[in-house]
Amino acid sequence: MNFISWNVNGLRSAVKKNFYEFFNEIDADFFNVQETRVHENDIALEVPGNYYQYWDSAERPGYAGVTTFTKHKAQNVIYGVDGTDTDVEGRCLTLEYPDFYLINTYVPNSGEELQRLDYRLDWDQKFITFVNKLTGTKPVVIGGDMSVAYQPIDIDDPEEDHHKAGYTQQERDDFGRLLASGFVDTFRALHPHQSGAYTWWSYRYDERARDRGWRMDYFLVSDSIQNDVAESNILGNVMGSDHAPIQLITDGLKLN
């Protein structure tokens, strides 16, 4: 199966660029989108009719939000990180299938002055608790913008940026705890020594052209299905956002 995840930095903006071209070409089974910044009823999308659409939008207009497009109807949908429909920022959407869960998440950013760091760390703990509850019943696939560069290899200038949102020790420690609870970072598992593998670049100073970026987007899978992973890729040539799409291809994972 073919999984895609992409922080589009505004879905309205993305569809004016190359979103449809990429969407149709990649022909994904599951297409996770983060930072939609729009409600389902406020945009008319021209995606193929064989895709189901699942939305978790923020209450605040023009902010955050996640959407999953899939060819496969979910047997259950879970909103938020506590299993209730109270995700006011639109940060987590879980689709349940007979043999696995798929989570689409846009983890809160801690802010330029780290003003939301405490909120972010609290969110991390709720998320870890939530996914651990899910893994008690069946494997989990997580695809999204995790808002963290985990290791020095995942960031262009770790010495300069060690104090910035997305690379604080607290955020990295939380991500490590998530992995230690039973998850595999699929890209790093397949490409353990690949440097310069970034998924996000600041618009400032033309950093994408200079390839001075961060790896912030991940596909994680439960340890139990690691051997089902065939490929985990960063599609860095796809433009249209400050993030690149990422791709997960599985061989053994089934829908029934």
C-alpha cells in the first residue's frame, strides 16, 4: 500500500499550485494532509470520486487542521488525542481498519519564543498515552508533521538551533519516548546514515534552495509491522509548500 503525508501550509494555497497534479500522479491509498487551515464545507475539492474524505478542522478559522483522503472506508474514526471529539485545534485524526490504525497528526509547534512549549509537552504526553492504548489492540501507522527534528543528523545546523522550537531537548526526549514505547522511524530505519534528508525549510533566506532544512515529518509504525515496510521516502522535488511530502510503501500490511 502507498501512504503519503504532506503539510501543505494551507490547502487553499496548495490547490492553486500543484496539489492536484501531485495527488493524481502519486495515486495513494492513504493521503494525510496537515495544516489545511480550512473547513470541509468551505472548499470545493476536485479529488477523484473514489476517495473518502475525513476531516478534523480547527475551531479557529485559518488555523491548523488535518485531513485524510483514502480509497478505503474506515470502520471507525477517532478525533483528537483523548478519543473524543474535542480536538479544538484539529491536530489528530485516527482511522481504524480491521488490522491497523492510521493516525494523521500535526503536532503543535512550541513557538518562536517557546511560549507554547508547556502546551506542546502536555500534548506529547497525551499523544503517547493515546497511541499506546491503540497499540494494545492492533498495530498503528503514524504519518504527519511531528514538529521535531529528532537527532543532529535531522537538522542542518544543530549547534546553532539547539534552543529553537522543534529541537529543544524536551521535545526530542518526548519523541524518543514515543519511539521507545514501540515505534520505528521508518525513514531512519531504512536510511540510518543519510544526512541532508530534510522535509521542512524556512521561507527565510531561501533556505530550501540552499538545502538548509529540518526533518520534521515522519512515518512511524508499530514494531510489530516493521518488516512490512518496503520503502520510506522524502519526495523533496515536490514543491508547493514549505514542507516536502513523505511516502511509506508497505508490502505485508493488509486491510482485512
